[in-house]
Amino acid sequence: MDFDLTDEQRQLRDSVRAFMRQECTRDVVQRALAEGRHSERLWRRMAEMGWLGVAIDERYGGAGGNIVDMAIIVEALAPGEPAIGPYFATVCFGGKSVGFFGSEAQKRFYLPRITAGECVFSLSITEPGGGTDVLGAMQTHAERDGDGWVLNGAKMFTSAAQRADYIVVVARTTRRTDVRKAAEGVTLFIVPRTAPGVTVRKIETIVPIEDTNAVFYDNVRLPADAVLGEEGRGFYQLLATLNNERILGGAAALGCGVAAYDAALAYARERTAFGKIIGQMQAIQHYLADMTTELDAARLLVYRAAWLQSEGRECGAEATMAKMYAADVAVRACDRAIQIHGGMGLTEEVDVARYWRLARLWQIGPITNEQCRNIIAQMRCELPRSY
């Protein structure tokens, strides 16, 4: 059993960590928070380093890496939100979805642009009032119009839509009453954000990411080649990328938890009370010991799932476990980091509260941890489906 990264992966990890220390400084993050948008300079630098195309086939200008490489990058970048921008959505739902299911023409058009940092992708899937019940709540639909399509509907919590060049929209193209299963008759569309009829409205949240939005589609006319993959099989195609999404979500949560732990450890080594550093106090030591132990366990789950995926092996339960556990662990680590900082932990003078807000997202999205437990009980425990 070998838990080591390859030499290339260690170099990748070290280069991303160095990038975060040197270029994604606290001042850069604070500026992005104030301006409400990511740093274009950092986005260009990530493109120059090849990270936007890390898992894109070399034929289209990418590095030909795998999900392990993506997880390494996401873990290191995550604490830099919102300055780093919509990396997750672009590489997962742009790079991987187009790479998996796009036509040759779509791959030639989109993938080199993603790699070069010239376009941003977003995913529009959650329906108003639907939450996790994507299929049951789906009202967004597209109908044929000559050689093309007309798209109508609304979506919630579409991250990065303010900055996206293209939005992958999940829509029903066959009426629910005309298919046997709810997953049938759903199609993916690549929609330009600036297409007539697309309206993006920002949703204010406590999560310090660039933007999340409600997006409305009002008689949006699309050409035939806007379809991504096979008509009517879109939800099944999306499922193929969900393991990637859960693994990367686990990696992002892990990165926030590790950042909070590092900040708390540094503070415990320098803050004094009652004539000694607080890191000498047993209660603080126990907090930190629990944090590092749980974060190590989360890392093993995340990278086991990533390795299974990279080997082409089944990893649905493992990816779901990794996302769920890493999110819970990260929130606990951030909460303890706030406690270790005391009153300072609730100020904007330090970053631990920002890490908590980032980590808290992953207990809800892209799938709630309660639904993760339902899936794990069904897949691993072989219990009856509960939803």
C-alpha cells in the first residue's frame, strides 16, 4: 500500500503552495473581497502555470493530468477564495464535462480556451425550491425550434455566473410524463452568458466566494451544437462528473480546514496568557491534536477516492464519503481555530472566520451532507433507499 504522491505531484503541490504564499497574499484576498471579483492577475498566472488545463487532454493544450492532480491544486487554492476565482467550476464543469462528452468541434473550441484562461464556465442545475431534489423539481425545459432549441426556466445558486462566459444548463427536453424514469429526457446545454434572454441576479450570501446567482432563461434561442453530449442523456452524463465534483469539494473543504489549523497553531505558539504561551495549555493542545488527526483522516479519504477515480475504478461511495467527512472535519477545525483565537477569531483582523464561512459551504453544496449519508447508507450499507 503506497500513499506517496509521485515526484511530479509533489512538485505540483509545492508549486501551488508557493504560489499561494507569494502571490495570493492576504492583501490580494482582501482586495478581491472589497471589489467583489477575483484577481485577473492570479487567473492569468494560473493559466500560465498550466493549472487551468491540468486535466485537459494534451491534444487540446492541456497537461493530461488526472483527478489527483486536480485535488492537489484545489486543496491548496481553496483558502484563497475569492481571489482565485471560479477555478472549481471551470475545470470541473467546463474542462471535464466538455472533455468527457463534447463533440470534437466543441473540444477544439472550448478546451484550449479554458487552458489559456480565456473563458470561465459555470453550472446551472439547482431549481428554485428544489435543492437536492434536482429531478423532482426540474421545471427548466428546452424545446426544439427548427434546427435549434428554445430554453426557458430559472436556476438558483449558479456560482460564478457573473463572470462566466458559458453556463452549462441542465434542462428537461422530454416531458416527465413521457419517460419511465425522472433521469431520462434531460439534456445539457452550453449557453453563452450574454445570450439574449439570459438574466443573472446576484444572491448575497455569507460565503466569501466571488458570486452566486439566480439565473433566468427567457426564450433563449440556442443552435443545435449547444447540446453537450447526447440529447436526453444529460443527467446520466452529469453523474459521471459528480464523483469529480464530490472529490474536489472534499479537497476544497480540506484546504480550508488545514489553513485554519495552521493559523491556530501559529497563534497558539505566540499568544501568551497567565505567563506562558497558550499552546502549552492542555485544552488548546487537545483542540490542535484533534484537528490535525481529523484532517489527516479526511485527506486519506479524499485522495483514496481521487486515486480510485484516476484508476477508472468505481468510487461513488468513496467520493461521497470523502466530501461529507472532509466538510464536517473542516467546519470543526475552523470552529476550533476561532475558539483558540478567542475574541480575535470573530474579527476581520484574522482569516479563521473567513475559512469557516468557506468550509461551511461544503456541508450544503454541491450536495448536503444529509443526502451524502443517505447515499452511503444505500451504496455501502445496502439499506433501502430513503428518498
